[in-house]
Amino acid sequence: MRAKEFISEASKIPKNQIAAVPGMNSHPNLDNSSPYAPWRFAAHFLAGADGKTPYEHMPQKDGPSGQALVTVAFSSEEDAMIRQAEKAFGIEAKRLQLTPPGSKELAEIQKVSPVKGFAGYPR
């Protein structure tokens, strides 16, 4: 017995499924092997979008990372680990720095606790 005799891959959606999912569309040029393209596509379903009113701002298709893998090193040791992996992986892992190293608090961030000191908790 040959596989094609007992394996059938339907080329059409069965009637019971068609009835359950009206208005289904396929987007052949959006790759669904990675969740990123569908996620970015769904980001265009913005609050207030009604199919008629123009977007208040146009979302970017590729996002700030251009659909590329993103790594973040919070310490110099983590950065060394990432660099070692980049070197071992080769040219495909060449990095493009998106943000500078080291975290910093913005000026508008409240860094002083509003809680008054008390016995056992000095300020």
C-alpha cells in the first residue's frame, strides 16, 4: 500500500469548517512560519480603526528591529556571552546595535521614595 492511498490532504476547506468561520482570508505573502509578520500585521488593527478613517499614525511594517532576532545584555558578562556566540555562529550573527549599553533613568523618573522614614526604616 502506498502512502498516497491512505493519506489525503484536503485541498478545500470542508463545508462544516466554512460554516463556522465566515469571512476567512488568506494572506499568501505574509509568512506565518514566524509569529512576527502576523503580529506586526495585527498591530495595524489599531484602536479606533474602522476601515474608513485614516490612521492617526502609520505603523511600521517591519518594526524597529526589522524582524531580526534581538538580544539584550544587562551586564558585561552577558555581552561577552553574546559576542562569543556571534563569533561562533559566523557572519549571519553580525550585530547591529540598536541602543547604547548601560541603562539610565530618564530625568522624569521619580527616584526618591515618597515614603517617610520610620523606626526600623530610616530614609
